[in-house]
Amino acid sequence: IDFASRQIPDSAWAADHAKFSMAWLPVCPKWREIRKISAIQLFTSQRLDASQGLRRKKVDELVEFVKHCCEKRVAVNIGREAFTTTLNLLSNTFFSIDLSIHDSSGSQEFKDVAWHITQ
């Protein structure tokens, strides 16, 4: 509930996202309803267990990338690569595709946009 009732940026009002997103709604009956649906439908043990393979795959990809960098003696920006892993996990969960690849600027651009929206 840390983000509940915080100031909503103008960008969140596009397409009325601020009216329907649990991230932007104040604590109210609609927020509670969305939170309840999330708890009952999205974040159940069965749903989380079903996605374990995908989580394992994305972590394995991260480990393989870090291993490759170590072999080449290249520094790894762990924050950026962890964000890429998380972004790809979420995008695969919802869209069945990776939105970024490790060692690219794409995930950093997405992170910058997301950071700007939430400030």
C-alpha cells in the first residue's frame, strides 16, 4: 500500500490507466476488488507453481549471460541485467515474448521510461 493515494503523473491518465490500475487507484472499494482478484486469480500457489519453469529459464539465461561476460572478462551491470531478466519474465508471462535482450540499451530505455512515469 506504499504507493496507494500517491500523486498520479499525467502520463498515467492516458487511456484512463489511472482509473483502472491498482498501482494508481487510492485505497477504495475498486482498489480492494482488484487486489482481491489479483490474490485469488493471479498470485495463487497454483499459478505461481505453474510459472516456475519460466522463472527458472529466465534466471538460467541471466546466469549464462554473466558466465559469458566472465569468460570475456567484461564487467556486468547487475542492476541493468536484473531489470532485463525481470522485464522479460513479465513480458513472457503476459505476451509470450522477450521485450529485451541482455547487454542491450532497450531494457535501460524501458526502465528510464518506467522510472519517469512513476515519479
